[in-house]
Amino acid sequence: MLVSLSKLVSKSTSLISEQVDVLLPYLSQENSWQMRETALKCLHLLFVKEGCCSPVNMHVIKAVFSILHELELPSVMHCGALQILHKIFLLTLPNLPSFEKLEFDHLLAILENAAQSPIMSKCLAALRILTDISSKLWARKNSESFAVYSSPLPLRVISLVMAQLRSLVKQLPDPCQTSSRIFHEIKSLLKLILQLVGEHPDLGATVLGEIGSFIKYFGTPNENVLASKHIASSEVLDFEGDMYQAFRSKLLSHIHRFVATCLQILNEAGAITTNVFDKVQLLVKHLHHGRIFDCFTRTIYSLLLHSRLFGILIEHPFKQELATLEHACKMLSERDNWHSYKAGIYATNQGAWITATFIFAELMSRVQSESCYCWFKSLVQFSHSEAKLWLSPLAKQGSFLEGSVGTNELLSFLKDNFGELGQDAAGNDDVPNYRDVLVGAYKNVCSSIETLERVIISRKAFCFQRWFFSLRAKLLGAVGEILEVLDTSKQETFSIIIEVQNSALTNIKCLEKFTQFSCRLNRLAKEFNLINSSFIGMDCESLKIIARLALSCSLLAFSAGFPHFFPNLPAYKYLRTCVREHSQQSNLSSMLLQDLLSRLLHIDHEVSMDLCKLLDNGGCPTKCSHLQSGNYILKSGHEVKDILDIIRYAVSTVMHLQIETNRIQNEAIISHVTKNGVELLLEISRKWLQIPFQMPKQFFNTSTDSRNQSQITVSSGLHLSLNLCLQLRNASPELSLGLTKLYCVLYSRVSFQKQSHGERNNEEMESQCQPWESEEIVEMNEKLFQYVTECAKKTTSYGKRFRDDDMNDDQMVYEFVCFEPNAKGQGFSSCVLDVSHFPVGCYRVEWYSCCIDNEGSYWSVLPLNSRPVFTVQESLFV
């Protein structure tokens, strides 16, 4: 009856308090434990299952806590009581009744005792309550009366969790049985620590120190460990046997992910300190000294120290790379190819390019199939170029290979691949010749793309990879061309030229080149946005890496566009006309500022305000849409600190230069702006080249093939009618169900005509998988985004049709289409393209699409199938 009544009452919030009062007497010791268990189940139903939000008084809390006092009661009752208390704390914490000191002491003592229970369900329930108290209640009432222990409560909870973790791994699993339960419990314990670190970032160093001690305890079961005052002889682990190798590796993999996540939390909180770095170094040192750990584990832990989060805290980055290489070399010598590949991937994520080159080069020599060989060769080519870029700033310190310690194989690899950098820089105090390094890197990336093209499996399986390589090549090529103009060997001559009295034309030509670079880089920043929003479900770390690349492109575009921030330049109007040849807008300064501002508003308020001052109207950018882009919004942290420092330098320099030009006569302004702008751009380029580059994890995911070989014909002078089906590929059922709208823009030009049917087929086979190589990918996606925004505002109608003329009188026809996706990710619609003016011949139809999910986010969808081709035939009627 109590259960049935409680189920009825749970539907009516107003009656819950009365029902709780009815149930409490049944919890008293005078009743049988079966009756008390029933009453507890009813309370569990009200508070846990139904999520009762009714206020509670101290009488309720004390009555439930009384269950925990009686150790003879079944453990299931203790767990139920703890779950009820946890829900009460979560739901009513802001209005929780105030505690007297003795009451709170008593409460914490009971929870601490439960947290040390050998029954893990009871232990976790108690630890979750303590964690929430530490995270929320402690922050709200951090008073003297709450200081029950010698250390603050969060530290005490961390200590309890770590004690349980040590106790848990002592339960050596039977290697013939699954250990999934233990690892589930380990993940639950580590998750609680991450919650505490998120609420108390100042505890990060302490947590990492505890993890380091655990690894030492776990990896060195010998006399040294027994001598520790924290560990008794009964706690010594016997993990040295090979039969437990799988358990060791899996456990340390979980801890590795925990440490990486912990560092990310500290980074977002701005809590990466020297102390944190020292604790990670000590943690890695403990692992390297443990005699039972395998080479793969040693390698991935060593790679933690390559993180961009530590930046300048790493005093000798090349020496750190050498230490990692030694572990990788041993791992490869054991022929552990799969783990070596995983370590190589992680090395690219961390920006350890020498290690990645070494691993991929060795694996390339071992694979049998042509497709795998091409895959690894492309990785080697790319990693080698990035390693040279990373080493270039270090090369000015002299031959960094001198005195290097390692195996003969390792030293031979280093000298063969990177020895010339140290030799070229030995005894040379000048700035490294970044231009030549960039040219080499650009060629290597292009070679990587060509290598992937030779893979005999479906080339569409490498859409992201080739697009990403293409963007990297464009970026390196653009910066290389800038340095060609700003070549340090030509600066002396250039300085003489700009001082000549009648050098206005020379200066204008120079500024025009910088305008072109600025437009290219601004477009490239938008392409990075596009690739970020074209792969739904991309992992957060990949989104962040690509967002940082977009930010750096925006920075370079701003720096190269410096002439456009000086409207008093005599050539200002001419430069604005030049912009129209490379962009749809003529106001380049506004476009550059708006783009950089949109990326900085959530990162750096001060520099955002400075950028607002540079805008023509002196105001901040306005939101053009309520739609939320699928692009990741960067947050402040150490991983963007180096870019932000360069941005602050660039913005402050431009603002200072603006003040200077106001005091200079008109005829001298252009020389002054050109000279200082060139110096700014040169310095920005050098600083940018020293920013470590990381590969997004998404690069190592692939997609499948899709083709459509149907032929379409239309008579001359008529419109082309198309029945369309848009099918999402590689989409999970959950994603397909989460989409609310699909949109598409289809367009064609007279210039898209093919000369022959054979040429059409050959060219389609070559280009169908490379939509990112289209010169219109950014512009057409912007048109699509604008159309979707208008549709959302109900300012336009679906199926809107357009015909535009460009500057070359090449007429383009395009139409927007909306689809209603079904559960399979399919959408059906139709459209009509006005091709009545197209001459007889074969033409391709380009198309781009997007989707809106149920959270209102806008995502671009990459076209994976071949571009439709239609044929305009002679009309049958005269």
C-alpha cells in the first residue's frame, strides 16, 4: 500500500511533503527492517526516480542518515539512503537548511565512513555526495564552522577517492575473465576528481601529484615503495607477470586520458602553472622508472610533455623530443605495429613531428598493400615538412644534433632528415631563412596530396585529409609568398627604394600586393570555418585546432591588410578598387576587422575593444543571424595565448601607426606607412611561424564512397527541371533524427561547358572528389547561409531562383532548395534552373548543401558524389 500510494502522490507535487511525513515514522528502529526497507524504497521513488523538488527539513535528512548508522542493515538500504541524500542535496542545495557545526561534523563523518566501504556501490554513492558538497555547498559556505578537517574538504575528498582507486586496483582480475566492472568503477572515481578540478582549478597540481604517486605505487612494487609512509606491506601489487599486461595497459590508458582531460580543464581555467608542469614531469618520470610498463605506455606519456598548453615552460623542447624518440624506437623494435601507429597519431595531435615522422617512416617500410604504403608515405611527407618548420627556430641555436644521445638507428635518422638545419645555422646569428623552409614544406604538402590521389581504394575516403592538406598548402604558400616579398636579403635595397622622392608608384605596387595577400588569407580563414562546419560530430579537440588555424589566418589577413587602416593614404581609393578584383566587398578594412572580432569576442575583451575602435563607425559588430554556426568558439587558454600575443602586438602597432600618420604630411604618409607596415608584417610572419602546429584527430577518420552516373538532357531554350534526392552519408541514426531542415544551392555557368563527352567523363573523375578546390566554395556557402537566415526570419520563400552576371559577363544561374529529412537522412524536392540561354553542349552543375539540427546549429554538408552533368540539345522545333 505504501508503494502504491507513493506512486500516486509522486504525480502531485503539492502532496509529496505530506507523503514524506507519512513515510518517516516507518524508518525508525521500532519497525522491522523489511518495513523500513519498503519506506526507504518509497522515499527513493519520490526523490530519485520522480525527481521530487519539494523543500525538505533537517528532520528528513537526519531520518535518512540514521539508516547509515546501523551497519547491520543490508548494504542495499545503505546505498538507497545515500542516493536519496544525494538527490536532496542536488535539488535543494541553494535552500538547504543551515547546519550547526556539530551536525555538519556528524554528517561528514558518516559520509566519510561510507566512502571507505569495501562495497563499491556504497562507496561511490558517498563519494558523489561529498564531491557535490565540495563543489557547491563548500563554495557557498566556506566558513570556519565548515573546516572540519585539517585540510579543506575538496582535498579530503580527493584523498578518499585516491585511496579507493588504490584499493580497487589491488583486486587483481582473473586474466581469463573480463575486467569491465573494475574499469567502469575506475572511470567513475576519476570522473569525480575531474569534477572537483573543474570547480577548484587551484587543486590541479595536487591532483596531478596524487596521480604521479599512484603511478609510482603501481609501477614500483619494491622496497622503495614499502618504505613510503603511505603504503603498507599488505598493499604491494604483483603486476609484474605478463599475464596482467593487458590490465596494466588498459588502466594506464584510462589514467592517460584522465591526465589529458585534467590539463584541458586547467587550461580553460587559466590554471596551467609551473607547478602543474612540474607535477606532469614528475608523473612521467615515475612512469619511465617503473619496470613493468611497456614502451607504448612510456611513449604516449612522454608525449604529454609536448602539449602546447605548456608553451615556454619547456626549456629544451628538442631534448624532450629525443627522450620520446627513444621510447618510440624501442616500441618499433618490438614489432608492435598497431600501438606504434596509435602513438604516431597521438604524436601528430601533440605536435611532436619528429617522433611522428620516425614512426610513420618505419611503418611505411613494413606495410604490404599499395594503399597502406601511400597512406603512410603521405603522412611521412607531411610530418617531415612540419618537423622542419618546428626545428627552424631552434636551428639558430647551432647544430642541435651535437651531443645527442640515442641508438645508432635513431641518430642516423635524425642526421639524414634534419641534420642540414643545424649545419646551416651553425655559426650564423641571422634569423633562419624561413622562406626556403616554407617553400620546401609547401612542396611536401602538395606531394602528400598527390600521394593520396594514388591510393587505389575509393579516394572519397580521404575527403577531409585532402581538403585539410589543401588548406595547409594554401596557408604555407601564402606566407611563403609574403616572405618572398619581405625577404630579409632584399630589405636593404627595399629601404633605399622607398626613400626615393618619386617612389610613390613603387609603394603603391607594394601595397597592392599586400592587399592581394590579405584577401587570400581572409578567404582561407573562411575556408577553415567551412571545413569545421562540414563534418558533423567532429571531436572537440579537432574543432579547436582548426578554429585556431582560422584565427591565425584572420590575424595574417589583418596584418597584410594594414594599408586599408589608413584612409588618409593618397592611394587609399585605388587600393579599395583593387579589393573588388579579389573579393565581393570593397571595404577590406571592415571585413578584416569584423572577421577577427567575431573570433575574439569570447577570448579577449580588451583587444576586441581596440578592434572596435579601428572600425569605421567606431562600433562593435552586429549579429546578422540568430543561427548558431557549427564552428567551435575558442576560449581563452594557454593554447591560444601565443596567437593572442601576436594579435595584441599587431593591433597596438596599427593603432600607434595611425596616431603617427596624423602628424605626417600627405606626401610622406605613403612611405612611412609602407616602411612600418612591411616591418610589422615581417615580424608577424616570423612570430606566426614559431607557433607549434597540431594535426586534428579528425584527420585519421575516413568516409565512404558515393556515385551517381545518371545523364540529364534538356532542349535548347528551355528550363532544366530536376528531381532531387539529398542523402546524408556516414551519418548515425541519432544524427539523422536530430536534423530539422536540409538546404541546397545548385548553380551552373556557361563557362562550365565541356568540350566533349569523353572530356566530361575524364574531368569528372579527376575533380568530383575535390569540392574544396572550387574558387566559389566560400562565396556560394555564404550565399546559402544568407538564404537560410532569411528563411528562418521568414523574409523569403523556398525555391527562389537567380540569374547573375559577373565581371567577365559569365552568366550564372542558381536556385535554393529546401528538404524535409526523414529518419534515414533523406530529403526529396525539385527545382528548375533557367538555362534557356545556354548554347548547345554539356555543362556541370555545382552544388553545396547545409543542414539545421534540433539545437538550431548550422552545419555545412560536403558533397561527396559526382557533380551532375546535363546536356543542352538542339531543339526539335523550329
